[in-house]
Amino acid sequence: MRQVTVPSKFQVVIPRAVRKSIDIQPGTRVQVLQYENRIELIPLRKLKSLRGFIKGIDTAVDRQDRQ
């Protein structure tokens, strides 16, 4: 587990290994969420960059007939 220290200005550095693993570059916008007692940072991606990210997914779903 990686740890960072929160300084007086409340700015933290995302460790290099984490930045590389999810491709965070300078200027990347992130959404900050609070979930119970936890903070989550979610990188925001442009819709254009998400094109084809679920390529090959099985879309066959068993559906119940409506009556």
C-alpha cells in the first residue's frame, strides 16, 4: 500500500506507479468522490477516447417476455 502525507496546503502527490498504471498525465482532470470515510479520485476521460473500450463484450442477455 502506498502512503502520502497531507501537507498544510492539503495538496498530495499521486505516486508515480499509480499515475503510470492508469495513465494520468499533467492536465488530466479527476473527479473527487467521498464514499463513507474514503476519498476516491476518478480520472475523467473524453468520450472520444472511450470509443471501443468494450469491444468484444457478450451482449447476449436472456430477457423475460412481457405479458
